[in-house]
Amino acid sequence: GCFLSYRFEYFETNETEWKELPGCLNVTRTECDFSSAITKYYDKHHVRVRAERRGELSPWSGIFEMVPYLIAQIGPPGIELQSTNGVIKIKVSPPEANQVRKMWIADLRFKYILVIWENSSNPEVRSQSIFPTDTIDDLAPDTTYCLKVQATLPLDLQKGFFSPVHCVKTTRKAVNDLLCATNVRILALNMKFHLHWKNQYKQHVSYNVQYLIGYLKKLHDDYSTKWLSVPGCENITDTQCSFSSIITTVSGFYHLRVQAMSEYNKSCLSNEVKVDPLITNEIGPPDVKVDISDVWLHIQISPPGGPECEVMRDHYDLSYRILYWKNNEEEVQMKEVKQTIATVSDLTPSTLYCVKVQAFSEAYNKSSDYSKVECIKTPGDKTLPLIILATFVTALIAVLLVAVPLVFGLYQIYSKIKYVFFPSCQPPLNIEGFGGQVFSSLYLSATDEPIESCSIIGAITEEVNQIDFKDYKHSKQSSRDSGTYSNDSDTSGSKASEETLEKEII
């Protein structure tokens, strides 16, 4: 074979001229480390290479484009192990821990996966997530275990190389100290958190409840001195205590432990428990009120924790499952709502309805117990009374429509009959003896100036009493006799005399 050497050149995105790669000139191998030339891990780089032989040069290769951060792989983390009291304590250092220039500056983004198995012919391999400083328990005593650790970046979907395999032998556990608090557990309901434990020690003992903010365990620093006491849970003798006051955020998590102290100043720490508020917490049953309005059953729901517990409403995105049934039937009907107000229609009159409600969160796969059963009776059937009332009103209107015209007609007939046969005005007795002719002529002569009949008769009565009707009749008769033989002018004069007499009488 001929002796060949290679020359590498590169340029970055913001440059236009090719540069020689330091350490990659006239190399005889088909690889070259040009890490020293990479100063910007997020910029695009272009690389090319050509072969040289005794002064002869080959054409440049095609251009290779790359962004260092995207093609780089995560290296193995470093680990330190310590076997003590039946457990293995492990401390993990991030990749690039010993390098001056680092591509992954944010060490807190790393998540570590531990793979561990017994050093035997047929081992059972288990995998778990660990903190940079952690304890591996649940191990058999006097047994050799082998393990390795991998660093990952879950958000970038990147997994690094495993560390070299380390093996260590466990020791025997010391006899359980009766002073230590045991069975440490958390009871949480509607964002009210309580820690409970058991006491094995028969003599006087006091307790301190301590907590550690979760993110401190993500650091690579020693957190053993950063435990704090829970306010109100210091030097207590009870085996329970509320630690709701330390839950200042629902997005993080906490670790708790109990320190027991005897009267001889001896102390012992319990196992730790982890608190992730929204996951650890349980949802309590809601409160329910029911009411009846017409043909509707109204259901008012009070969210778990009461109106002051905003975390329950805002973070769990609660829904409600309503069960309702007739008290005399076994069939149960269900409806789900997001609101705190619901209605049920098509109710049966005079029936007892019962309701209970459950709150649930689909996002956290949590549900509460059902509320207390609330029952209410629907009113009686209003259909028959309404029909009776409508019938009565209709009949009343019909009677009025018929009766009013009938009464009005009878009244008119009665008025006519009374007017004809029983007039309200009667002529005086001293006028009734006179002939109809005299009265008629006197009455008809007043056509020029209409006057009421009663008024005329009254006026005539007053005047007639002052006149000698005998002379009047005699004079009238003479005028008629003489008028028989007279001409038209005489007749006219006679008429004028009559009119003059009438006026005088009137």
C-alpha cells in the first residue's frame, strides 16, 4: 500500500473561509480528534477531508455538516459506593464532571437510572431511578451485588453510556432499635397532611418531625445538614402531627422523617417518606343539597375541601358523578357534570327521590367516597286541580257571556212595559175632566218651542186654575160658529187669535 496522509478543514456557519483543524494535518489514521476546535456547541459546523501522497492531492471530499450538541452522546457518570448496615449508599457524579469545558452545563437536568443484580449464575436484574446521593435498601445481607448507572436527559430523549460495573458486598443489618419510630405513613385528605407513626419504646420518648425540600436531593451536594423541623412537631409525645404548613407549593415534593429521642439523649432516625402533594393527597366527598322546583330536582354541590380550598378546584379539574333514584325502586340513574349545579327533570309527583355525589379527577385518576345520601319528596300531582280550576273559570265566563245580554234585554223590555202602562208622570185630576180636544190642541200648539211634557202640564195646571174655562168654552164655540160663514182671511184671523190666546195661557 501507498503511504497516505489526510488533511481536515472546517468552517462555522458565520464564517466563509476554511480553516485547518489543529491536530488533524498529515494524519495517517482514518480518524482525528478535533474537539479543541469546537467552541460553539449549538452552531452548525462544516468539515471536509482530502488525501495526500508524495505531493499529489486528491479532490476534497463532500462536506459533512453537523451541530455538536445534536450528535454528541452522553458519557458515563462516575459512582462511589459504600456498604453499611445492610444497605448500599451510592453517590453519582455527572458526566463531564472532571472536564473544564462542558457541553451539558445544567447538571440538574440529568436523571440517573440504576441497574443492579446479584453476582450469581442466574441473577434477577432490577432497574430503578435514583438521586445523585441515594441509599439502596431491600438487599440480602452478606451478598455481593453488581451495579451500573446511566445518565439520561428525558426531555431531549437522550440516554448516555453506562458507567463501568462496580460490585460490592452487603453487611448484616444491626438489630432494630426499639427507640426508632416505625410504620411511618402519610394521611392526606383535601390538602390537609398528617404524618403518623408507631412507637415501640416503652419508656419516655419525644419526637421531632423533620422535612427536606425535594429538589435538594437532586443536587450533587451533601444535603444531610439541610433537614428542617416541622413547626408544631418539635419535642412532641404524640405519634402523629400535621405538616400542612410546610406544603407551600404543589409542584414540588418533600421528604419527611421522624427523629426519636429518649430521656438519656439517645436518638434514632426513622425511614424517610416522600410527599408529592397532588399525588399523595386524597379527594374527600363533596357536600350536597337538594331542592324541588316545579318538575325539577335541583342539586347543589359544594367541592371537597370547601370553597376556601382553591387547590382542589384549580389543580384537580374536578368532575362530579351524580347517582339518583326513587326511594321505592332499585334502579339507580347516573349523570356526570363539570359544574357544581345540576338538575334532574321528568319527576314523578308525590315520590321520594334520593341523591348522592362522588367527586373525581381524570387527570390524577383519583375519586372520592360518595357524599351522604340526601332525599326529598316531590309535591302531589297538580294536574287535576288545574283541570278543575280551568273548568270552573270556563263555565263562569260562559255564564257571564249568556247572562249579561239576557239581563240587559229583560231590563229593556221591563222599562218599555213600565213606561207604557205605568208612566212616571200622571196628569192632575182637575185636568182629566176636560175633553181630549182642548188638551190636545193646547199641547200640540207648542211645537215651535219644545218643552217637556211634565213641565207643560204643570204650567197649564197653574194657569188654568186662574181662568174661567166656562167663558173660554163659550168664546171658543162662538168663534167656531162665526168662522163657518166667514172668508179665508177671517179664518186666518181666527187662527191668530187662537195662537195669541195660547201664548197668554202659556
